[in-house]
Amino acid sequence: EAEVAQSPRYKITEKSQAVAFWCDPISGHATLYWYRQILGQGPELLVQFQDESVVDDSQLPKDRFSAERLKGVDSTLKIQPAELGDSAMYLCASSLAPPAGGGGEQFFGPGTRLTVL
Amino acid sequence: AQSVTQPDIHITVSEGASLELRCNYSYGATPYLFWYVQSPGQGLQLLLKYFSGDTLVQGIKGFEAEFKRSQSSFNLRKPSVHWSDAAEYFCAVGAGGTSYGKLTFGQGTILTVHP
């Protein structure tokens, strides 16, 4: 069964350092999402790609976060510099696109747990 | 803007008992509604979804949910809970139009199952 792959699964870093997360969506899924899930809360969308283009990054803290999907397949989310408040689970999801009327099912990866010390 | 409220942060039930998890949404048009389950340290798995049509939706693992437009609710139910159902459950609403399927999640309900 096809799955969304993410790496690393766990990352511990010190504040002010740079971190990067990688996501490989299900083959053929043109839409890719990055969510941040703070402990005790639901996931919150950070950025959404349609192929290689960003279609929504309204909640992405652009002073320190960046995301790219250069060839429209896998994607990288970067934080530089990391802050204590960035400690969270970072989830990647993908869906067939464009999701008709917004109802496309999103398939989630296992996430990357980031701890900033 | 769309929003989702899950009023119960934590629910405890006995194995074999029935379960209902509450979800209320706010959205200006016909919503696309989802329930996801998350085991500790894992990603989210889709349980069921509502797009249109029959308001009673069947999902995996014996779960079902009923869409009630008049109450802006999409409650999740299961007639008999198994110990393996212990997890965190998230309700989400999907945007249509030009929002390209953005999901807004509730804060989640943690389910504990007693033997």
C-alpha cells in the first residue's frame, strides 16, 4: 500500500540551529501539505503545494520557515533559526489534485517530532 | 473562516460500551467533513468522510458519523468499543472553492478504554 514517507522521524536540536524535514508523497499525488501539530492540539496547515507551486502559505512564519517542492514530487521544510516554540510534530500529507470542491482525501505521513532545546 | 470545535478533550469508556464523540463546525457553505484517528507518535488515519448525499456515513473499524446541518454537527459513533480504539480523534472541515482542500482541525478528543 502506498504511503507518505517522512524523515527523520525524530529530531532534537538547539535553538538558533537550522533543521530540515523531508517528505515524499504518494506517487501521482500533485497536492502536498505541511502541517504543524503542537502537543494537545489539532494539526494546523503551514503550506500547501499544487505540483511545484505554493497555493497557500498564509500560516507559514516566513521569517524563519521555508518550504520547497522543486520538481513537484518530494518536498523539504526548513526552519532557520529554530526557536523553543517550534517544538511540535510536523506532518506531511498528500492528495490527488486538484481536490474537487475541496473534498479530496489527504493521506498523512508518520510525522517528524521536533524538540528544540 | 471555517472552524471546528470538539467539546470533549478526554473521554473514558469501558470496553464493549458505546461511544459518541462530538464535533461542531462553522462553515459558510456545504462542508466537507472528516474524522481522523491518531495513535501516539503516529500520523493521522482517515476513519470516514462526508461530502454529500446520505447524512449517515460508514467508515472503517466499525465507526459511523451523522451529518446534521441544523445542528452544525458531525458526531462520531461506535456501538461497541474495543481496547484498540484508544487513541486521539480529530474532526476536520475541508474548504471548497479556491481553497484547494485546506483542512481545519478541531483540538482533538483523547479516548481511553478501560478493560
